[in-house]
Amino acid sequence: MAGGRIELCGLTKRFSEIAVDNIDLTVASGEFFSLLGPSGCGKTTTLRLIAGFEQPTSGKILLDGVDMSGVPPHRRHVNTVFQSYALFPFLDVFDNVAFGLRHSKVGKAELRRRVNEALELVHMTSFAKRRPGKLSGGQQQRVALARALVLNPAVLLLDEPLGALDAKLRRSLKVELKALQERVGITFLYVTHDQEEALTMSDRLAVMNAGRIVQIGTPHEVYEEPADTYVADFLGAANLMEVWVTSAGPPSTLRIGDWTLSSLRCEAPAGGHAHAVIRPERVRIEEHGSAGENRVPAMVERVVFLGAATQVMLRLAPGVSLQALMQNDGGQLDLAQGTPVHCYLPPDALRVLAGAQDVPVPAEEPLVAT
């Protein structure tokens, strides 16, 4: 089915408190769009409003330009895949997928053709006669997808559909799900609290907090250019350091304790408090005594082996905790707890956001970070 453009205009939902707070959002036809945020941020309520399971307190829900706000769920050209899958245990795979078509009075030949196509799409043709109890969690997820797709919806809504699966299966199905969306070409609206899922699959994503959308962008934009400290802290691991901006740039000059740093990505005005953000993979650990700008002495507090990478927890000389992520490529330093090192914080990786509170004004004569 063509179409699938979603427009939310001033959408608000109030229960005893405001769950969705006056959000505006446009999802393009054929886009894989994710709503990302912690539990209670309003993402699932937004999905349920689009599906028709909840009615908005105010605002509009447009699907391909038509207001759906008062249209019952079964008359909207959307379908939903839930975390629980909700398969009928007494029906086999074929009949689970065919259930919606039978209630749509589709002819037998057409029904069989569409069900077989849907099962082939999710690689479940050979399991057509099995019941859900004889399937793995990943296979049940594929059946739930086929049951939703067989009705040719303009929009497929997915409410944390991988949440009940183990970590290894989630990783493989993320790739499959994105490939499936590209093949069928319909709009996917995906709800998750898992940042890795959102980054892996989405064309664009919206980060939500307290019923509002904080930032919208591509995974790369939101990860590399977080709108505020909430997004930076929530989306991926981030080192947040309280700093004082001494001069505007670029490069801008920052002070952290008694050390001076420079940043090529400073958004805060000079003479004020701010947060500096740097991703762990951009922090470089060097031998103690390394010379050069943006180098701060530190002590290794903990080393965690992660397989492909090693996480190193550090304590900078100003007392700030920092983590670094080092790829295990055979070239890293031999580190142990208590090892003195220098941390290099590249100026192009050090982004400064306005808005930090209660940051003490440093002493008049800082030390240059070397």
C-alpha cells in the first residue's frame, strides 16, 4: 500500500498526569523512524495514540493527510507488533498469519497467496504447520511480523518487539528487521528504550523525555551533536564534565580544575558554566608525561575487558571521572589499576553545551593541559 506519511500536530494525552505533551512530528513515507527514551517518557503512549488504542486529549494525528483522531483502530491503515507477539497458541503459523485476512473476507486463493508471500518474506515458510509453542522466540517474532505485514498496512508500529529476546538474537534480528523494512518499503515506527537498536536501524529518530521530544535527527546527528546533556547522556556512553568557558573561539578555551583545554565545538558563551561532552571512543590514553595541548594527567581506576574493546575507568587530576574505550587491536598500552597516564581529549571531539549548574569558578592561574 502506498503512502504511510505520519503527522502529529500538537498531540497531547493526559491521564492523571500528562503522558504526551504537545508534540509535533512528521515521519516520511517509507521511513524507518524510532521513538527512543526511558520508561515513562511517553513513547509507547504516542504509538498507542497513532494505532487508535488511546484517544488524544488534544491535537491531531494525520495519516497521508487524513485526520485519524476519531477513527477506530481497525479502520486505520496501520498494524502493530507488540513485545509479547500475542500469537494464538491453538492456531498453527499459517492460520495465525491468515487470521486478519479471513476477517477481511479475502478469497481462499488470494489468502493463500498472500500468507505464503508473507511467510517467505520472514523466512518461515517451512514452519507453516507448527504451532507457536514449538517455535523459538525469534521465530515467533517473525510470525508476528508476517501477520502484521500480510494486511498491507501503510504504517507498521513496533512496540519494543525485540525486548523479550536474548542479546545475541536481538543483534541478528536488528539487521534482519531493517533489511525487511527496506524490502517492503512501508513506514516503520519503532518504539524502544535500547539506544543500540535505534542507532542501528533508524533512518531518523526522536529522543523523548517527560512526554516531549527533545531532539530529532539521523542517528549520526543525534549521537555526534546531542541537543543537550540529557540526550548526550542517554544516547550512548558519554563523559560529561563541568567546565568554565574562559574565552570564545573557535578554538574556545575551557578550564577544568587547574587545567586548560581547547575546544573546536563550543556552544556556550565565555565567562559561564557549561558541560563538556566527549565520547569514550574519542578519549586517547597515552603514557604518563606525554606532552601537548589537551592532555590531562589521570590515574587508571578500573579496566574491564569487553571482548572487541576494553573499557578503562579513569580519574583525572582535577578529580573528574572519565571512561575511555580502547579497541583491542594489539597496540594499546598495558594498563592496570593504579597506573598513572595522560588523557588526550581532542579539541574536535570535545563539545561544550551551555546550561551546567553549580560549577565553581576556578582559580585565576590555570595550568595548561600537557
